[in-house]
Amino acid sequence: MGVSLWRQTWPMAIGVMALLGFQLVDSVFIAHLGTAPLAAQSFTFPLSFLIIGIQVGLGIAIAALISRSLGAGEEERARRLGTLVLLAGSAIIGLLALLLWWIQDPIFTRLGADAATRALIRDYWAPQLFAAWLGAVLYFAYSLFRAHGDTRLPGKVMVITSLLNLVLDPLLIFGLGNWPGWGLPGAAWATAIAFGGGLLVVGVRLKRTDWLARQGLGHELSHSARPFVAIAAPAMVGQLMPPLAAMLAVSVAAGLGESTVAAWGLASRLETLALVVVLAMTMSLPPWLGRCYGAGDWEQVRRLLRLALKVVVVWQLILGLTLAMASPWVAQMLSGSSEVRDDLAILIRFLLPSYAALGTCMLVVSAGNALGWPLRSMLLSAARLFLFYLPCLWLGARVAGLPGLATGAAMGNLLAGLAAWKLLRRRLNDAASGPACVLHRGEKASFTQRRRT
């Protein structure tokens, strides 16, 4: 089982590391433009996370429904679902991007960006939204591959797009020869071109599969809309809460100065890269759990989750403590400004070790969506952010400034991890008394029928 989990996870881990790595590279290149452009990019992170949150919520529903259909032997339905979610997801993210462009000034004003910073953001925001839409469509395609058990192609394409972005970033940001480059917007255009190349590769591969359907889409839409919304809605709400929390966190950081906002933006990029193994497992594990759920194999579910949690905790503790000890050198590599560098070193020292607890919470939320606990997963996400993380972060900043901000965020992560572990133990103990106790009412009949056959 451990070998199988590793085979499913390592391609996604490499791919996610490459994808998130080039986002960090974007910030490093932008840091060389100065503190103001880096702060401007940092103000856009919460809204970028908003788009990512919705696409991840839709992707969770895609992977869960398709993997359950495959686990129950309903291959034709899986094909119809794959087509529907690709079309609907692309339209939803496109509309959201248009909305975020239209309301950008009031949002960034409320986040604390001054007029000069908003002017920098305005040039960057349109290409960044276009890149985000391309990335969302590509992510939906990745979800389709993961649901069918193929994690290698998404991992390879993520590496390809990251390398392409790495090459294009310095050319489009700083220019070449007599061409001065585009500055901050150049980073967004590099991302858009990289995602476009990835879509071409994935689109060609999808044409060679039989995972999509053209017939029966209308009937499938009416039949699957309710279960899809039942999974996607709580998952999206759960994924939308981190961007909202990020907006509030940026507002708190903005009260401590421009250099703190810039350092917080770099720390946010470093956070996603440090959590690469966790993020890969949240992509590779749910389809596997979904198949076990469809087959009613709860013993296998327990074994998978125990193994995954052990890997996450051990890995994140080793990585977090290592980076915390090396925080001055890591901060120096990521930022050229001495003020930003000092602030970033403090954030790394406190935050990175706490990601073992944060990773535990993320894995439990992801597993809950795949195992028919979407509402509890949503409530756990809400508790993590609004009961633990933000209150501790705000209180720490009020009491001790930047060190308090970092300490409070770490304490919030620790409390969230403990709450997630307690919830998971209780739900798995409930499952031991029979599968029906953990299924939604609308699914009990179909589960019973599958068990009989």
C-alpha cells in the first residue's frame, strides 16, 4: 500500500513543486524590481487564491464523482461527468475573472493599497486574471486525469510549464537588449504563455483517450447536478475561506508597513512550496479514497489515511525545522531588500515548523470531501481560519508586532491540526460501526444495492 501511495503521489509532488516553485520564482524576480512592485503583487494574492479556491472546489467534486463512478463500474457516466465539468468549470472561472477585474479598485483600496500601489496593480491585474483562467482550465484537465488514476502526465506538464515560465520571466520582466521589458505585467504574461503551452499538451492527450462523451450530457446534467453541488458547494465554500482569511491577514500585515506586506507575500509563496507534499497528497489521495468509498472498503480507507498522515507530519517537521534554522540564508536568497529580508526571516522561523499541523488539517479536509463528509470538511476549514488562525494572528500582531504576527499564525496552525486529528478519529470510529452511518441519506440506497451485487 505504501508503494502504491508513493507511485500515485510522487509525480504530483514533483509537478506541484515545479508549479509552485515558478510562482515563488515570479516573486523573486519581481523583488528585484523593488519593494513597491513586490508589495503590489502581494496585495493580489488573496484574490488569486479566491480563483484557485473555486477551481480547487470544483476539482474536488470532479475527482470525487468520477472516481466514485469508476469504483462503482459506471464508466459511461464518468465520461459524461468529465465533459460537463470541463465546460462548466471553464465558464464559471471566466465569469469570476471578469467580476474581479470590474471591482478591483474598491477591493484593493479596502485591503490597504494606496494610489501608487493600485496603479501598479492595474497594469498587472488583467494579464494575471487571464493567466489564472488558463491555469484553472488546465487544473480541471488535471483533475480528470487524476480521477482516472493518471498522475504522471499532470506532473510532467506542471514541470514543463514551470520551466517555460522560468525562461520567460526574466525576458518579459526585464527585457533583452534594447527592449526594456514589461516589468510587473511581464510576470503575468509569462505565466499565461506557460499555461497556454500546458493546455496544448493536455488537450492533445485528452483527444487520445475515451474519457469524454458527447451524448447524453443534458440527461446527465439533470441527474448529477444535485450530487455535484452537494460536494462542490461545501468544498468551494471551504476553499473560498482561505482567500477571505488571506485578505484579512494582508490587512493586518499592511498595518505593520510596506516591507511587512512584501515579506508576507514572499512567505505565502514559500508556504505553498513548503507544503508541496501535502498538496500532492490532497490531489492523489482523494480519487483513491473515492474508489474505496464507492466499493465500501472502509478498512482500506483507514490504512491509507494513517499512512498519509504519518508521512505528512514527519516530512513537514523535518523540512520546517531545517528551514527555520536556515531562515537568515533563505530570506537572503529570496529578497534583495534588507528590511524585507529581516521580516521574512522572522516569518520563516515561526511559521515553517507549524506546517506539520497545517498539513494534517489540509489532508483531513481533502479526505472528508472524498468520503462523503463535505459539510464537516467545510466546518473544519472555517474553524481553522476563523476560530484558530485569524484570531491568534490578529492578537499576536496587536501585542508584539511582526514577531507576534508570526507566533499567532503558528499557534493557529497548531490548534487547527489538533482539531482535525480529533475529528478524523471520531469519524473513522463511527465508520467502524457500519458504512451507513457515514453516508448521506441520498446515497444509502445506492450503496446498499452495490453491496448486494
